[in-house]
Amino acid sequence: MLHGEMTKFVRTALIMYPWLLLAKFALTNAFHPPHKPHVVFRPLTHRNIGATADYLSSCSNVLYQGGSYPSGTTSTLFDGDKAGDDEFLVGVVGDLHMDPRKMEDYVVGRDHWLRIFDEASCQDNMALISLGDLGESKSVRPEETNELFAGTTECHLMAAEYLRSMGVEYEVVGGNHDLEGIDEFKTDQENLELFLKAHNKPSPQFIRYIAEKTALVGLTSTVFRDAKYTSHEVTIDEKQLNWFEEVCKKHPASEGWKIFVFTHAPPNGSGLRVLQENHVVNGCCWLNHSNEKQCRKFIELVREHRCLKAWFSGHFHLGQDYQDSITFPTIDPKEGPYPNRGSCVFAQTSVMRSGTSRDGRQQSRLIRGNNRGFEICTVDHSNNGAIRVDATITYTDCNHEVGVHAHEDITLQGDQFFKVYAPCAGDKLHPPDENLIRYDQNGELHINNPITFDSKAWWYMSDGRVLGLLNGNMIEYDRSTLAPLGLVVGSDELINKRIAIVDSGVEECMIGDEIGMEGADCTGNSYAREQTLMLVNDECGAVVIQPNEDGSYWRKIVRNKMVRAMEQRREAAAKSFVADLLQRNKKQWIYSGPASTDSYDEEVDVVSSWGPYTSTKGTAKKTGVSGLTAPAAR
């Protein structure tokens, strides 16, 4: 009874004074002592590329203390209990989304990590990596304020204290919620400076040498308020991207270097399981998702630099029981086409707190490696921190490795909803999958059967872009990796329609008399014929799906969160004005101050109008949207 009352008291105090987190840990340990009773904090050591030579000269002096690997696991890479001087251990925690009202799972998870680090045999070559999204993206004091907790000073100080309490040096990369302190900080730069200061980071990116010729590299998302589209896109700025490319060049595989990369979201081309209903349709699935060139840059670096051996990410809040939560750089040709992922293994990381999991899993990642390869393991926080080997990767030489899954998919009821179809283009040994639709002899493509929720098809446009059907939606896929990019047409508009693609180009320029089109030249890709993509309705004609100005088709529907917040405030103000007007006098336009919409017994009809395009006309004559801000067209 005493314990419950004291815990409730401390939880309440923690909400008001987050720096009391350490006191909560002390209180918890008083009643539930962790396996490791005493935590010694060691200062962080950030090394830059120029320190490489100094570090290598000291590698021969690194000694490992005795101990054993965590119990309950077996290994094909490690001999006996004594660690070699090439061994290392890295803990990886996914999206924490810490909420000071709900600390139980974090305390339990911390105890699991303390035990793992304490029992590890390579005591001097250990680290903890946090993949970002440190705080809950909602108010943690809703009775007092609407301020979001994520990204605030309170959030980052609390997360830093928690990560330091693990007993090993930690690094953190920023996710899409870590600069969300929009009420406290006016700019992304101010928020980023707080993030760096709280976590003792000299820069958004990091490089840490964990063992001989083995480096951990992390990149941070630095854009939220200034996002061109959705604020929840994970954006690595150009400065970090250039830095990362230089790191790859200066640590070549030919010299024996092995780099493990950590980012909040995965890169396009990773092949990991994704969420169509959230991250794909909103354009925040991959690193730098909305920038076509930068989005593809990461996988291009992976293909070019064989020193990149593994890439860990979070973001999706999905568990680690699926085989496609880990993807290998190469597979047996009997299983399918060559995936073209260089020498890099990609691994999805789950979450620690039950309330943040999309599929019920509460898991973290554990990396154990040496000069022969590495293991990717799961730490199961819902099962007393049990460790399971998920995959073993063995190096065959500097440029190649062999990966083996340690178990089949472990599925639960409902898991099928997180599995989505992706097109397969095949290779020299394998044909494309059966859903590829080809053009007829006239160069046209027709899908004559009305589209349903279960329709599956994909095709190439003449310029190489790839479109397809999934769950009643039309999706655009990356032309190189066939990873989903975004929503083109939603199921609300597509189902029961037919699809046709016909040529729309002409042999020579035809200049018309329409105002605004004078002097127009024939433009476009000279290597690709111009096409019209349309949805055909047997009852009332067709809808032409126009490409974006950059030639892509997927719609950037979700915009910057700051912009959307202002738009919502404008709509709320309009609704209040109209409610007050109708309540006081429907016939007199006399505004008498704001009124609550709740006090008016009829629904207040308020809609918004947006640009920029509503027609193909060259002169702006109308701004109405048919059926929304203007009468529906007939």
C-alpha cells in the first residue's frame, strides 16, 4: 500500500517537475532492485573522421573483461564465454514516445538493458543507440495545457536522463517528433539546439568507433516547421547527407571497414514492411521521402559502398517477429530476384511501451558482432527481457556476406493487415510478377474490369515511372526500388472505375488560340512519349489524372503541421463567427463577438478552399471547387 501511494505521488511530481525522473528511478529501484545495482556514468566520446588514425593506433590496447553473453541464446559466431578483442555489443531502442504518466514499461525495459549490459563479456565495447521520437506527441497535462510534450525541453531532459541511466554511453538520432516543441520554440534551429544540448551532441550526426575498423554512424531529422509537405517526413539535411557520403568514402570496405547506420526512418529500397494506411499515403515512409533525388540517394550510397553492413530504423511501430523486419543484401536465386542492396542488412526496430505499439509487440534490438560477422537479436520486453537471435550475418570477404534468418514469421491475429503487396520487376533469372500489365500493339493499356478493393496490377508509364493498384488505391512506386512512394488516387474515387492509358502527344507542335497558351513549345522528355492516364466511368465519361509538375503522380496531400494548425484555427474562427451570427439574428449581419458552436443547435457548415489548380484554363476565371465551394457540376 505504501509503495502504491509513493509511486502515485512521484508520478504526479514527475509530471510537474520532469527533472525528478532520477528520483523515480531511485524509488523504483528501492522496491524492485535491478540486476545491476550500481550504474557508473562514463563521459560521451565523439570522434570525428580526422581522429581515425589515432583511434586505430590504440586498438591493439583494447582489452575485454570477463563475463558471458546473455543467457538463453546460442551463437555460431562466438567461441566460448571469453570475448575476443574484436567483439562488440550495441543495444538499439526504437521510438520511446515517453510519457511521464506511463513510466512502468520504461522502468521494466531499463532493467532488461541493465542486465544485458552487465552480463556482456565485451564490457569496454558497448553502446546504446536511441532511434529518436523520444516524447509523446500529445499533452501530458491535458487538464492544464494543450502543449504537445514531444520536442520540449521537459521531454528531452527526461529522455536524456532515462538513456543515461542505462549505464553505458548512448547516442541518439532525431526523429520526426523530436523538433515538435512548437509552442516553446519558434524555429527548427532553436529546437534543434535544445535537442543537441540536452543529449550532449556536438552535431546532429555522429560517428562512434565501437571496435577495430567498426563504426556506428547516425543521422538526425532536422526539419519540422519548415517541412514543405508533411512535418512528419524524416528529413536528413544536405549537410549531413554530404558528411555521410564522405564517411563512406573514407572508410572503404577494401580496407576492412564495417559501418552500422542508425536513422529514425529507413531509406527507400530497404525492403522493410511498411504501413500503407499511414506512412505511405502521407508521404513520410522513407528518409527525405518527398525529394525524389535525395530519397533515392541513400540506397545509391548503399549500392556503391560495401562498407555499409547494417542499417537500423524505427518509425513504423511494428514488431520484429516478421521476417521482413530484417532484409538481406542478397538471397538465394531460388527464392527470387537479386534485391540490389549492396552489402547492407536492414532491420526494423519495435517499441518499448505497449501503448505505442501497432501490433502488440514490445521489443528492442541487440547487435553482437566481431570480425567474422554479427547477430541481430530481439530483446522481448513483454517476456522478461528474453533474447532471441533473429538473423546471423557472416562475412565471406570485405564485399560480401551471407545472411540467415533464425526463425520463420511469428504471427499473431491481425498481423496480415500490416503486410502489403509490392511489385516485383524480376531480373535475368526471374520474370516480373504476374500482376504486371503490358501495353497492347497500339501502345495503349486498358484495365477493363472495374477496380475493386482486391484488384492487383502495376505498370510502367512511358517515362519509367511505376504505378499500381493496392487495396482499392492507385499508388506510385519508385522506379528503381519499387518501394511505395504515395497515393495517386484514393479508393473513394477509384473503386468501380476502369483504367486506360493512351498516347496524347502530337507529331508537331500545335499552337492554339487559347489565352495564356500563346507561343507554347512542345516540351517534355524527348525519350518518352506523352501519355494520358484516365479513370473511365461507364456512366459519365472519364477523369484525367494529371502528373505533378515534376512528372511524378503521387499527391502531396498532407502539408506542414504548422500550416494545417493555422488553417484549423481559421476554420474554428469562421465556425464561431457563423454560429454567433445565426444564433443572434439570421437576417442581420451584425457581429456581436465570438460564440461557442456548442450553443447553436444546428450544424454550422464551414469548408475551406485551396489552390493552386482547379482547371486547365490559361486564364483565372473561377476559384470554386465543384461540389465543395460551388454547386456540383452536372
